[in-house]
Amino acid sequence: MTYRSHLGASFVLLSFAVCILSACSQGEAKTAGRVYAKPPAYVLAALDAGQSMPENDPRVARYSDLLSDIRAKCKNPPQEISDITIDVLMTLQRQGVQIDVYELLKRINDAMPPHTAENAYDFRQIAAAFKGLDPSFVPHS
């Protein structure tokens, strides 16, 4: 894939995420003064699927469970975790790393030890380490 096609794919991914985040809906999620039409688990699942889906789709529940696991370790709200994950995904794609959203989020979660009473992790710092990964990070099938 050429650099231009990577940029095109990244633009499509970002456009899709913005479309999902700004769509009108009855169930809006608020984070840091911003209003999102869909919950973070839905946004990540739809982004991974490349299409919208019913909010009760099992893939949304799968993301919701993973976000709950991460929230138990981190001080960041779910929307921030979602935003950071999308940013890391786009960075990795520009580097030629092909990984789906769920696998990336799972690997970031697995990199964090369980939360302790003295320490709540900052998801942004943990996820930032994934931006510089070598393309061999993801084995090709």
C-alpha cells in the first residue's frame, strides 16, 4: 500500500469515526463538555465493523466489557479511552501496522497490571507506548 493510500484509508477511518460521534440520537453521552450521540463502546464496535449497527449488537457488548475492564485500571473516562484508541490506531495504520480496534484495545489492556489502591493508570500514557511499535507487532496471517 502506498503512502497516499494509507492517508486515504486514515481519512476514511477518521471520517467514519466523526460521523458516528456526531450522529443525532436520543441517547447522548457527555464527556469533557463534548456531546457524543453514541456511547464509546458503540463507536469502537462500529468503527471496527466499518458500518453502523444496532446498539444491542453483541459486538457493542464485547467492547463495553473491555472498556469496563480498562476503567477498573484507569482514571480516564470511557470517551477519552475511545478517542485515544482511535488516535493510536490511526498512527499504527500510517506506519503500516494492520490491527483491528478490538485487538489493539485488548493489547493495551493486557499491558496494564491490575489496578491497586495506590495507583490508577493514565490510559493516555500506556497507549502512547503503542504508537511507536514496529510493524512486526502484528503477525501477518
